[in-house]
Amino acid sequence: MKTESRVGDTKKAQPWPQNLKLMFWLIGSAGTLAIVISMIIATISVRDTTLAEARMVARGSIHKDILYQRWNAMHGGVYVYKPGLEPEPKNTNEEGYGTTTPSIEQLTLIDPTTMVQQVLESTKEEYGIISHITSLTADDSAYTPDKWEEKALRAIEMGSDEISSLELLDDQEYLRLMHPLTVEAECIECHEDQEFTLGNIRGGISVHVPMDPLKALSKKKLVLLGLGHVIVWLIGIISLTFGMSKLRKQNLQRSLAEEALHKSEEQFRVLYHNSPDMYVSVLPSDGSIRQCNDTLLSKTGYSREEIIGSPIFKMYHDDSLTEAKKAFHQFVETGAIKDKELILKRKDGSKIDVSLNVDVIRDERGKILHSVSSWRDITERKQAQKVLAESNSMRELLLDIITHDLINPASVIYGMSEIVQDDSPENELIGQIHLSSERLLKVLENTTILTQATFGEAIPVEELNLNDLLTEVVDEFSSRLQVAEMKLVMDISQDIVITANPLIAEVFKNYISNAIKYASDGKNIVIDAEQQVGSIRINVRDYGNTIPEQDREKVFTRGLQLDSESKRGRGLGLAIVKRIAEAHGAVVGVKPNQPKGNVFIIDIPLSHKKGDKYTGTEEQTA
């Protein structure tokens, strides 16, 4: 029941072990923190990238404007046709101003600064980028710097390459960038009166790049980055949960395995220490004992402290010490001992007959680490063998008594009666004495043979004509059949020959005797034979009461009696029949007859020849 309960528990939700909970929260928190830090870094990176892109836009606009100015200056100005365009005042005295062509009435000369200023205004209208050429020494108010530009120009004069920052203009955020304008060779030609020096800073170009379009792009990037981080975080949490769930399951399985192992070890420990055999483990190096069970302690009287570490030979009796040393060498050399009979010595010096069996535990290289040895107490078996030996001696004595003390007098009676019968053949009393003495000799002979068979000794066999054998048996029951008013019919071929000892006639005598005794109301007995594979089956049929199925095997057991109100025996007849059959390798049994009654059978093997001796150890099937 405990096992079933444990199996059922594994199917229920098990609480997470405390260490797995802590691991889950630590890894989850660390992963979440890593995602948050990554998102912060990504946000800063996007912001810096946006500022860098704004600076690139500003620089690109400035470099474009400078290229326009430089190109214009390289060509000494540019003539354009645009009615109503007012030239710069300084150009009104320029030679060529008001130049006409055949197709155009008048062209206007545009200087570099004017052209750039007009381009800057177009850029503001088209792209929202505000650019302003300015200088700290400007005479024209259009080029006068504001506060930020003034501060940036001064920083450039102090050596800065460019100045940029985020500023709010009309509640809109701009990146403002100031780039220096230096005096080039073309500038000197146009501004000779201003005493410009080549390479000097004469002002700067200030650019305002609106941040809203770039921020909109960066916002999209941040949304995508955030979504990506959330997906990664979810995947991580799901993977972590799945992994922890798998770890929990493995931890549960390991816990159950450890618990099962603990129970198994406990069961083994209980079995080991409560085994009827004495267990001991011995080291092959010095023969010292490293472990033993409680059974050894209780049977020998030693304490565990007295045994552990002591040499194994201490446990053996002096009568068995030599054989014990041989057994130890066999263990060291082969690693196995099977049913070696030795003698142990109790603490009080008394003996214990044991059977030694040894197996070994080896390391990965095959080296013997220690033995797994068992001593089985065979003292009772030895005593039983002793009693059996004594019994066999008594049996032999009994056989000698039968052979010499009974058979010899009976033989004398038989011989003397035979002589007297020859002299007085008409004397019925002498004839009866002669017949009875002959039967007594046969009974004694059969008893000897039956005793031999019972103890597994060989019995002599010979070829016997089955019909002649059964005829002699039936003749012995003629008077009893007549008294019981029964009829016996024998249907046996004259050609059937069996190989057996004449003792087998006792089987049929018992079958017929039981039929007369217990089935006389059936009035008939039939004996027939049928050929089997490798055997001949003889059937003795009666027509009395059918033996119940549950008793059919029991009737051949010693002491069981067939039910009868007036007739009871000792229950030995059919038990003797079974012994005689087994002595011949034959099989006996009983089955129901039709319409009622019983059929007692014996299957006699046909494999023996005249002169053979049979011990009854071969198996036959009915």
C-alpha cells in the first residue's frame, strides 16, 4: 500500500524545493536586470545616434554652403537675371554691373555671401533647417550673432573646432552647431579693403537642425528595441520556467530514487542482518574480516568488535583449519567457492558445521576488493545424515535378518514339506504347508526387492508374459470372487511381454483386492491392455462407486483409506503400488469408469531388456 501511495504522489503537483525557488528568483532577477540595463544602454545609444545624425545633417548643410560660397568666389561672383532683384550696395560700383545682352535687358552680379544667404533661406523653407552666417565684427545687422552664436564664436576663437548643443527655440528643440569660416584666397580678392589675412577666422555659419523628425525616427527604433527586449525577456522567463520545472522534476525523481535507494538499503540491511545464513566480507590481502552480519554474532557468541579486523582463520575450528586455508587460497586465486563444507568454532569452543559459498566484488580493472562470503549452518543436516546413516545400517540389519533369520527357516520348511509331499502326495495338509511356505518365500523375496527399490537401489528385471502373470494373479482371487459373487473378465493378448520384476504382480493384486473389497455391488471386474507410446497400459475396471476427483491422487498416499462402512484397512495397499511402480519407472493413476466405477491404471515402460536392473529414477508420463 505504501508503494501505491508513493506512486500516486508523483502525479500530484509537488512544491518547489527551496533551493530551486531561490535559484529561479536569482536567475530571473539577474536576467531582468540585464534586460533593463541593455534597454538603458540601447536608449542612450539611440539618443547619441540621433544627436550624431543631427550633427551630420548640420555639418552636411554647412559644408554645402561653404562649397557654394567657394564656387561663387572662384568665379568672381555670378550674374543672374531676375527682374526686381536688388544687388548688394557694394556691388553697385562693380564693373559689369548692369551688363546687358542681346536677349536680356540686364544681369545682376551676386557675390558669394549673398548667394549663400539666399540658399540658406531656401533650405529653411524646404527642410526647416535654419542657417545663419554671422561674425563678431559684422557691420550689417543681418550678420549680427545672437547670444548663443556670440558665445560659440568666442569659443571658436579660443581654439574649438566647432560648437554644438541642444536648444529650445519657440518651444521646439533644435541642435545648434557653429562651424568657423576662415579666410580663403578668393575672399582676399573680393575684400581687399577689409585687410583679411589668409587662414584667419572671419566668422561662422550657425545651423539649427530641428530634432522632432529625428526624434520620431529614434522613437520607432526605441519601440522596436523595447519590443525586442520584451520578447527576449519573455523567452528567457519561459525557458527559465521550463528549465526549472524540468530541474524540479529531476530533483523529485532523484529524491524518490534516493528514498527508494534508502528503503532498498534498509531492506537489504534488515535482510542482511536477519538472514539465516552467516555473512562475512574478507580482504584478499591479509584475510582480515571487514564486515559481518548479526546472524554470525548470534550463532558464534562473538561481539562485532571481536570479529571486525581479525583474521578469518580465527573463526574456524582446528579440525577444519587446513581446509579453510585451502579455501582462502582458492578465493584469492579464482574469486569463487561453491558449497565447501567446513567447521566454525564458537566463542565457547563448540563446533558449527557450515557450507561455505564465496563470491567477490572487483574494481574496474578486475582486481578483487573483498569477498561476499556466506556460511550456511548445516549442523542439523549433518545430524540428519548421521541419523539416516544409522537408519540405513538398521535397514541393512533388517534385510540381513530377513535374508538369514527368516528366509533360511522358511526355506527349510519349504524343502522338508516338498520331501514329505513326494512321499504322501495325497496328504492335503502337507500340500497346504508346502504352498504356504512357497508363498512365504516369495513374500520375503518381494519385501527385500521392494526395500531395495525404496532406498534407490537397483532391482533385477526380466521378460514376463503379461497374460501368464495376470492369470496367476486372478487364480489367487478365485475363491474371493466366488464369495463376493463377482465376475472377472480378462482381455489380455497372449503376445504381450513386459520387462519387469515379478514383484509387479503385487500391483494387480492390490487393484483386484480393492475392487472386490469396495466395488462388489458392481459385480464385474474387467482387465484389459492398450498400447501407448513407449509403454503398455493395463486397466483394471470396476463398477462400484466413483472416487471423487479431488481424491484420485490422494488414494495413492500412505494412510488414506477408501470409505466403507464395514471394511477398513491401514491405507498401505495403493501406497505400496505406487512404490512398486516407481521402482519400475512406471506410472499409476485412477480415472472414472463408464457408466460408473473406476479404472485403476499402470503404464509400464517397454525400454528394459531381460537382465537389466532398474533404479526407478527415470521419468515416465501417464
